[in-house]
Amino acid sequence: MKGNAEKQVYAALDKFKIELPSWGFADTGTRFGKFFQDASAVDLGDKLHDAGLVHKLTASCPTVAVHVLWDFKAGVSPKETAKLAKKHGIKIGAINPNVFQDQCYKFGSFCSPWKKAREQAMSHCLDSIKIGKEVGSTLLSMWLADGTNYPGQDSIANRWAMLKAAYRKLHDAMPRGMQLLVEYKPFEPAFYHTDIPDWGASYILAKHSGKNAKVLVDTGHHLQGCNIEQIVTLLLHEDMLGGFHFNDRKYADDDLTISSIDPYAVFRIFDQIEQFMFDTGKDPKLAYMVDQCHNLKPKLEAMVQTVMMAQDLYAKAAIVDRKKLAEAQKQADVTKAERVLRDAYETDVRPIVEQWRKKNGIPRNPLKELRDSGIIEQLGKERNAKRKALGISRGGSFA
Amino acid sequence: MKGNAEKQVYAALDKFKIELPSWGFADTGTRFGKFFQDASAVDLGDKLHDAGLVHKLTASCPTVAVHVLWDFKAGVSPKETAKLAKKHGIKIGAINPNVFQDQCYKFGSFCSPWKKAREQAMSHCLDSIKIGKEVGSTLLSMWLADGTNYPGQDSIANRWAMLKAAYRKLHDAMPRGMQLLVEYKPFEPAFYHTDIPDWGASYILAKHSGKNAKVLVDTGHHLQGCNIEQIVTLLLHEDMLGGFHFNDRKYADDDLTISSIDPYAVFRIFDQIEQFMFDTGKDPKLAYMVDQCHNLKPKLEAMVQTVMMAQDLYAKAAIVDRKKLAEAQKQADVTKAERVLRDAYETDVRPIVEQWRKKNGIPRNPLKELRDSGIIEQLGKERNAKRKALGISRGGSFA
Amino acid sequence: MKGNAEKQVYAALDKFKIELPSWGFADTGTRFGKFFQDASAVDLGDKLHDAGLVHKLTASCPTVAVHVLWDFKAGVSPKETAKLAKKHGIKIGAINPNVFQDQCYKFGSFCSPWKKAREQAMSHCLDSIKIGKEVGSTLLSMWLADGTNYPGQDSIANRWAMLKAAYRKLHDAMPRGMQLLVEYKPFEPAFYHTDIPDWGASYILAKHSGKNAKVLVDTGHHLQGCNIEQIVTLLLHEDMLGGFHFNDRKYADDDLTISSIDPYAVFRIFDQIEQFMFDTGKDPKLAYMVDQCHNLKPKLEAMVQTVMMAQDLYAKAAIVDRKKLAEAQKQADVTKAERVLRDAYETDVRPIVEQWRKKNGIPRNPLKELRDSGIIEQLGKERNAKRKALGISRGGSFA
Amino acid sequence: MKGNAEKQVYAALDKFKIELPSWGFADTGTRFGKFFQDASAVDLGDKLHDAGLVHKLTASCPTVAVHVLWDFKAGVSPKETAKLAKKHGIKIGAINPNVFQDQCYKFGSFCSPWKKAREQAMSHCLDSIKIGKEVGSTLLSMWLADGTNYPGQDSIANRWAMLKAAYRKLHDAMPRGMQLLVEYKPFEPAFYHTDIPDWGASYILAKHSGKNAKVLVDTGHHLQGCNIEQIVTLLLHEDMLGGFHFNDRKYADDDLTISSIDPYAVFRIFDQIEQFMFDTGKDPKLAYMVDQCHNLKPKLEAMVQTVMMAQDLYAKAAIVDRKKLAEAQKQADVTKAERVLRDAYETDVRPIVEQWRKKNGIPRNPLKELRDSGIIEQLGKERNAKRKALGISRGGSFA
């Protein structure tokens, strides 16, 4: 790798920031159950601690996404949460309302035939906007579980109309400088139709909501075969891409750690973003966020590993020889154009990323540092003790 | 079935018209080869004859979609073609340009890095608009094979920009009263990215092209699991649905006869259209078209069978008890709402459709009539003789 | 429909029995949570009651599959359970061990790298065999959640070897007359590899286990596009099909009620079984079982509806004109052969099934009967009171 | 990379041989048409020349798979072909009969309801065995296009029975030392059912045929999401894996160059094979073969690129630290085990592969060498002249 590459990687990593999800440090699982970890976060304090630790190790995660239902409590000022985050060296990032867990959301939230559910959803989201304002967040990240399980169960059209009205209302309730991110997902937990199934629906919803609404791409929320990097490119050039939820998957929304299944696919997404900036000279100001939640890997390890993989793949995207690529594309020289892209991907950027870390005063290998430090074991003991003290028992059954 | 149902089915079938594709009467196949039929159409005359025959048997197919490259010849006035169609009791419907067969389209048409390809595509499509004008067609149906096979092969963004410009130009070149239909397809013949991969891309393209552009849904052009009836509903309510290419599929774009794999899915599409008309009182003026091209069934049989299946399923959609359905949906009575839909689907409408046919002076069982008539055998002899006279030999090899 | 059809439907329904799962009456959900029903079963008594009620209404469900972990308790003799079932007019059917819920199964059961997990799984399954023996069950139905989430996580080969050894041991521990059913599933809850991913693996495992092992087909456990009826046919003709878990799905293992998404597909499975019996004169003695667990429909309604759909579709398969079909197939008359199959499918068999019900002294419309009876509301009250008395509170959170 | 890695890569590449398909140098395309290349092979001589050239450049391709229908001609002794291959520095590898192109195969070959088709298929395959014997081939590679397009079209069971009988007959007709490879494919060109849809069916067929029959895995012949490396592992440990057809794909059987879409997936296959050899000490004697046939890249470039990618990925699989991996797996240390695998994958092995090439007296960058040599342009001129001389015109139309 030439000196130029080093410069490109450094510049790319200096600007590359990826937000961590508070729920990524808590116990999660599948419908068949959860496997509990000693060191999983018990409360918001733990989550902010863990996010802060990951940022300390990687220098790429200055913000943490919070989940209103799970992270905020009545009677506790959101400002306290912001302070606590600051104490851990991070800031509050995207605000995620929850309009799927309460029993009233059985048939949906904004799309439910139950007026009560629609009202509760609206009230919760308006509260979330207020919380966001108080903690200084600029992102309202909306994911709905709304949908139906059976053909005929409900009117797709009525639900769509109610949804459009609700999102516009949310949009208009946001303070200046806040952005509404419109996430989509083809299925799960709804298994016949999801009210926002794909980027096309998100695009229309965002357009209808207003100029501060953009599309959020969760890399696990597509049907098999979908070319995600093309969606990214089209949204970028239509000025409608707001950000990402990153994770990897082989089958459905598997929520595995980034690039664990298909690293080349993640690289191609980063490549399209770098290409956009190269072509237009614009910074699309995307919100990169992690959204993973499976539970075989220790939570902290999984998060550090994911951030490192994202850094590596972003670094690879930064060293694509874009002039050479454009030239080969212009000549319709398929083999050469592909090779230019692959040359970057096949380059082992780890040594240069390590140097960047050294330069930034962080461990050369954050994952090794984390594992060697014994902190996970220590947190496990502390948090088990805390659970005991609080009388928290963990369980659950499929049926 | 009550008398009301009879009335509903009659009304539905009276208005239900589905266009036949001229290429559906010609020999087609897979990349592994074609299996030739004696009675397949040799020339445009044969195609119009066959389309006329299907209309005569079914009373639902007054128009035929034509394919500019295969059906029109330099030196022959399109008006002659229109006259010939009239002779067979039908009219010319959608005009389909071909911008994929010529060797210049190796890397695409409007999206090709080759200027010559882009120019030839534009010229051919402008000619197609002229032909459409001359034959009195109101539909320009655009399907592109454009795409790439390898990551990096070409700039997705540049291609998108060129595509938008080209479609707007086509839109503006159309005479008053003509509509541009923007078809999408996720893959094949391009296997990495297709320039118009899904309805979201078609929607944006159509919006950008102008008010006479709408989206065309080909039922075989979706990734596995895609909820097509939802796309139909969203497009209807956004006033952006132009029409359909109907066929069935189990795996990819298999182009099988309608409903042969999943009849309930076709019913659900028709149901959403009927629901839209019930809810809004508007007629969306959709162009229903057949687009099937596989070759194990005799061409004429396959077409008559397809039209009959479409009639049956449309009739089922017409007898859904929409008041009862709306009521059950409002009450979130999932089981009941689903049952209302299924009651219509499970009803055997064939006897009532037969009565409608009798009333319209056509055979009660058009497929049986066709098979019993011996006409396919007779056409086979005539067309084999014609091929011999014209010196046409049929062949081809995978490699 | 002619008198012959009536006879065929009656004969088919007389012999068609489908087993209910005890867990199908309990609260279940997705990883995003459960929506609780008042009338969901609190304990095994409730489950047996509900299964008995469904049998009373449909006359097709004389047995109930039980789940060892959830349904049996230390200190309670399994014989008591058998008696309780008898009281509700049913018998205990398949025994389902649970080797996925305990925390020790984090990395699998028989395939876990943890010896303790493998031993606990073996011990539990041997206990299950004993329970089966005591309650007079003839089926040991094995589903494993074993698999890995990340490439490299574990040795696929070692796991396979341990699995083969374990299943053979289970096979050899079964009493005479008991059958081992080997279920497969491509993914969920494991998201990189599942130790028994498909019917090929199940076939090899069953063959290796011994002559009393056969393959179990769960209709929701296949990749998109998979032709399930072909698997059924191949297994039947290789004498290796043991039974079914029926449910429907559009995307993944959605566990919806039978035929709610693709009724024609279920019909084709039944058709292949009827065809096998017609061709060979053999009764394959298949264990038909329901396995559905989603929670928008009231549990009892969902179960009755599923049984009714299965009856209807089985009845349709029974009236296929198999001589005419064989003849058309022999002549390679594709259109005709398909039409013969479709004629049966498109026939509305509901009136004849209603007559069969009347003849059997059960309600003509069991679903309507159930809904009109008010029993679900009544059970809801009783079971809520029972929960209160037992101090059961229901909850759970995604993260 | 340490010295050990160098040794491992050298040893791996010394033994890694991958066979080229003669048809990979000829014009191929999609059902929408072929894009012709000047330098594509006109006849068998050209194909052997090109295969020889690729071997000269890469040192990994000493054999070429031939296609009986396209490569052998009545009146020309197969021995002449073997001599011609020798002249080009290569040998004849697998023999591929063609039982899909002739019009008689409209409804299948060994599974056709037409006796004539079955007989012609058998006769052709027996001839192919003779040819194989004469040219010294040890592999009979069978791929069938057999299947049906419509439910009901034909008896799946009858076809399966005829297929089993035919393959056993072929097996028994093979000379000592020849192996029957049983390929499977889920769909295309058949779109409802394929007679050998998956590895389970291939396994049963091969077992039934006899001890010299094994399964062939074509990497493009699986449903979306399928874990191919697991199939490889299971077949290896059941001693039933015969070989591979390599290519890459994103959607269906796209036949793109190796690893162009998902390089990590190819690596994982090679990893499982290396793991098998490490675990058992056995050499599974697999037949690695390329089977790609798309036509945007120049044929020779595509082939050289594919071989280079296979070499790189095989080299990566060779440097996995298998002791460390086994240890981490034993400890259920998910993160570490995954990292061990990824460390090898992320290593840039290109420099060491280049050294191996240098050591073997071949160009360090075979693709660059090929492109710089001007030979493709020169062959283009020569072959165009040959076509002209022979009166060959190239064309074809979708419909």
C-alpha cells in the first residue's frame, strides 16, 4: 500500500463515526428464548458505561442511540441521562420510540384499527420528541412493527392513509434541526404484510412527511437477493438517505455482527457512499448506527468487533482508485473495472488501521485489549450482584 | 351463490379486459433452448390471427400488445398493421420497443456507457412512439434489460442519471393521450444490478418523467416473498399504477400461465383493485396485459387458459362481501375478516362464469372448444408449410 | 359434483386425522413480545380441554402432541395426564422433548461443545421416551434448535458426528412400536448453520438411526421456493416419510394457520399423498400434526379454522380424477393434466364436507359454532381468575 | 505472514487443480440473447487452444471438461481429440453428455413420458461413456434439465423411478475407474419441479446407482440462503462428495465468475475441505471444475480471472490456524473462533501467490499478462476470418 492509501485511510477513519445502540448491551434473544449473560447491562447506567467503553477502545462511537421505553423512566429528567452519558465520554444520539411492546399494539400502532393504540403511539412519540429535544438529540428514528398476519385481516389502504398522517404530524412536531428517519422492513413480526415494507414505501412516506424526513436503511431488512448498495446509491442521488442500521444476516433479520456473513456486501455499501462523495463533492451527513442483538457472543466483544469490522471495511472503501475505476467503466472494460474495486477490497488494511489507532492513542487491537483486560468478567460479577440486590430474575419460555 | 353474486360477476366480467402479447404466440424458450411448436406464429399476421381467435373465444381480449422490433418492418406502414388487426376483430394495444436484442446493447441501452447504444435506443423509442401514434395506441410500455453483472462494472449513479433524462425525453415526445408505463425487474438478464430494480425506482422515474408516466407491475418481477398486492394498493392510492404484465412464477421470472403456481396470490391482487374501486369510487383505468412465454403448452391453449383463469379469479374478487369485510376489519376480528375474503376465493365461480359466456354468445368452455376444434393441428400444418416455403429453419444452441 | 365425489370425500375425511399441539393453546409470540389472550391455556389441564373441544367440534383430532418440558411435572405421573386426556375425549400423541430452552443449551444440545449440555439433552430425551411409553405414545418427535450463528464458531463435522451417535442411541432406547421423527429446519434460532438443515440431512440421520426412524416435514421449514410436495413424494417412495407439522408461511417460519397464505400448495401436498396411495395401494401411516403458534387470532378459533382448512383441502385432493390425470400425463398433454388437477382444487367442497359433518353429528360449521357459543369469552374469564389465584403475571421485553 | 504460511500456500497451490469447461470459451447468453465476441471459440480446436492457454498462464488447469454434443462429431475419433488436447498441453477431463438440447427432450430425458426421449438419452449417455473410455476420462458428469413447469403436468414419482433405473444402468456401464457425478439443481429450465432438485435427491440417486457414483455440487444450484459449505461437509463425511462446478451468483443460476459476488462464501467451502483433510488425514479426491458462462467479460479474461480468484481463496483456506480454531471451538469461544477463520480470510495472500507463480515459471499476474499480450485481439481477427470462411453467421431472437 502506498503512502497515498495511508492518507486516505486516516482521513476516512477520522471522519467515520458509528453510533451504538443502548439495547445492544442488554439481553436479547429469539422467540425460542434468551441466553443470559452475566455482564449484560442491567440498567441505562450500565448501557452508557458499556457504550463509553467501546468508544474509548475504538475512538469511533461518540454517541449512543437510546430507546425511550427501555431507557427513560418517568420522574427522571432526560437531562440527567445526558449528563450520565457525558460522564462516560459520549453523547445521546438517535431517539427510538417504542410502539410495539405494549399489549395495546397487538394490531399495530399508527396503523391499528384501535383508536386507543393510535393515540398512545402518537402520545409516546411526541414525548420522545420532547426527550430528544432535552437531551440534544437531532434524530428521531422510527421503526414500526405494524403489519398484518393474514390476507384480509385489515385494510392495507386505510393503514397507509393513517400512517401518512401520523408521520407528517410527527415531522411537524419536531424542533428545528431534528430529522425523522423512516425505517422499513419486509416482515417480522408481521408475517403477511408490513405497513412500511421497503425503501419505496419509506421514500414516499418521508417525502410526504416533509423536508426533514429521510429514509433509514437497516441492512437486515431486505428480501433475499436485494441489491442494497443500489438502494443506497439511488437514495443518495435523490437526496433522501438519512442513515443506517448496520448488522449482518444470512436468512432473515438475523441481527448478527457486521460483515460476519458477507463482508464484501458491506464494503460495497461503503464504496457507494465514498463514490457519491467523490462524484458530487457533497457530504451526505449519514447517521451510521449499529443495530445488532444476538446473544451468543459477549455483548461487549460483539460490539467492539463490529466497530472494528466497520472501520476495516470503510478503510477499504476509502482506497478504491476512483479515477482508474471511472476510466475503466467509461471504456466498458468490465474485467478491469471489477479488478479496481476488488484490489481495494482484497487489500489487508489492518496494519494501516492499527497505525491509525496508535496515532489516536487507542489500543492497536481493541478486541484483544478488551478480552485481555478481564473487564467483562468483572462486570459480570458486579452486575450479577446488582441483579441479586434488585431482586431481578431472568427467565422466559417460548410457549 | 346468491343472485347478487351473479350480478356482481357479470358486471365485473363485462368490464374486465386483458391484452394479449403478440410474442406470446411465437416460439420462445430458455437459455438452454427452445422447443418449437408447429402452430407457433410465423409472422405478425399469424400473431394477430391468434390473438383474434383468443378474443373470439373469451370476449375479454380486444387488444394485442405489439413488439416494435419483431412485429413491424421498414417499408410497411403501421396503419396496415392496424387494419390487419381490425380484420381479426381486435385493435393494437401497447407499443413495446426493444432495446435489448441488438449487439449494441451489450452494456445496456439508455444506461450504456456506449453513446451509440444510448442514441440507438432513443431513436428506436421515438420511432416506436410514432408507430404508436399511427396505430392509435395509447400506451408506450418500456422494459429495459439494462444492468450490470459485476460489482464495479459501471457507475450505478451515472446510469440512473442518464435513465432519468431519457425517460423524461420519451415522456415529452409522446402525443397527448399516450401513457408511459415504467416496468421494473430485480434481475435477469443482468445479474448484479438492474437499473430499474423495483417499484420504488419505477415510482421515482415515473414521477420524474411527468404526469403521463405510471408504474407497470409485472407479477413475475419481484424477489421471493414480496407482497405484490401491497405494492398494487400503495401505487393505486398514490395514483401511480398504470397496469400489469400477468404471468406466474415459483422461482424467478418463470413466465408461466396465470395462477398456475399460486392462484390465491392473483386473487389478492384483483381483490385490492376491487377494494380500491369500492373505497374510492374511482376507476383506476389499469392496463391488464398478459406476458407469458414458456413453451411446453401449445401457445393458443396456454393463452386461452390464462384468460379463463384471470376471468375466474377476477370474478371471485368481485363477490367479496366488502361491507362485511370492512366491519370485521374495524373490529379487529382477524378470523372473521380473513374468512370473508376466503369465502369469496373458495367459491366455485365457474358455473356463473359459464353463464356469462353463454349470455355473450361465446363457448361455455373456451379451452375445450379450442381443443375440440382441431384448429391447432390445422394451423400447425399451414404454418409448417409456410416455414418451408419461406425457407425458415429453427434451431439454436446453449453454447 | 357427482355422487362418486361424495363417496370419495366421505372416505377421505373418515380416515383423515390431524394431531393438535398442546402448545398451540398457550401464549406464544415473536422475539418482539407476546400478545396475551384471556382464554389462552394456563396449564396442561386447559390445553387438554381445548384440544378435546376442537376434536368435539371437528371429529378429526383424537390426539394431542405434548411437550415434555412444558406439560409434564416432576411428581405427577404421566399416567395421570393420559387419564386427563381421556376425560376430554382424546389421547396423548407425539412426545416432544425440549432441548433448547434451558440456559445450558446456549451452544446447542446434542451438538454442543459443552459435555454437560449433551448429557442433559440425552437424559431429558431418554426420560421423554419413558414418558411416551407410560402414556402409550408411539411417536418421539425430535426438533433441535442446534446450530451456530457465525462461520467458524464450531466444527460442523464434529457436531454432525455427535448428532448421529445421539439419534442412534435414542432410536435404540425406544420401546417396540415407537417411531423416531427426525425434523429439519434451515434456520432460526441459529442463523449461520443449523445442524439438521434440510430433508437430505434428516434422511441420512434417520437411515443411520435405524429402521424406526423417519423424516418429519414441517411445512414452514424450507427455503423460499422449495418444492415441498416433491420432497414428500420422494420420501414416500423411499419409505422414509414419517409425518408432518402443518402451518403456513410467506417469509420464514411464520407459523400461521394452515393454508392462510398458499392454499394450493397445501392441496398439492395432500394430492401427492393420495397419489401415492392410489399408485401403490399402501397406506404410508403418516402422522399429521398441526404446529402453529402465532397470536393474533384467538387460539381456539385458529385451531378450529386450521382443522377445517385441512379437511377441505384433503377433500379436494380426494376427488382428483386420477385415471384421467395419469392418461393425460402419459400423453404429455400438459394443459389437460394440469386442468384435471385444478378441476379438483377449484371445486367448492364445502357443501359436501358440511354433509359429512352432519352425518357425524358435529356442527356443520365448527368455527361458527365455536364463535357463537361464547365459550372463548367464558374461558377467558375463568382463566384470568385462575391466573390471579395462582399469582401468574404475564410480561416480557425484547431487550 | 509468517514463513509457515508461505509453505502452506505453496503446498496448497501445488496440489490445487481446477478443470476448465470447453463451453466456457464459446458464445453463451441468456434467453434474451447472446452478445457475441470476436475471440469466442468457433470449434473444439479453439476451445482446447484456449484451455491450454489458461493452463499455461496459471499452472492450475491441466484438464478440460468436454461436452459430447458440442465437442465431438460423428466420424472423428475421440482419440484425435485427446491428441489435440495433448498438443495444447492439457488432457480431456470430465465427459458431459447433453440430454436437453434436442427437440425430443421437450418433456425431459430419462424422466420423459416419451419412450423415444428416454431411449435417445440412454443411447447418448452410453456413447458418452465410450468416448470417455477412449479419451481416458475418469468422470461422467451428468446434469439433467428434466423437470416440469406445471403442477400436475407429470408424475413426480414415475419420473423418479425411471431416473433411478437409468442412473444405475449408466453406473453399471462405466468402465473400472470411472466415476458418475450426480448433479442437482432446484430450477431452470424447469420451473415447477426439477427431477433432481437438491443434494438430498442426488445423494439417494448416487447411493442407489452404486459405489462409483458421487454427488456434484454446482455452487449456483441452490435456493437463496442455502448454506453450501455445510452440504460440502456433510457429503465429505458421508464419503459422497465427488466434485464441484464453480461459479458465482446473486439471484438464480447466474453463472458469473468465481467469487465475484460473495468471495467469503467460496473461501468457506475451501475451508471446509481443508478442515476435512486436517481432521481425517484423507484426500477426498474432488473434481474441481469451473462452470461459468456469461458473456460480458471476454471469455479468456473471465477464465483466467476465475482461476486466479480460486487460487487466492484456496490459499487463504490453507493458512487457517486449525489448531487454534479447534481450541477456540472447544471452549465455545465464539468471537475467537470466528476471528481465527477471519484472520486467514482477511490476509492479503496475493504477494505469496505471486511468488508461487514466479517459482513455477508463470507470469506473476496472469490476467495482466493475458491482457497485455494482445492475444485476445489477435484471436478475434483469426476467428472472425474463420467464421467468414465457414459461412457461420451468429444471431438469435428471444421470440
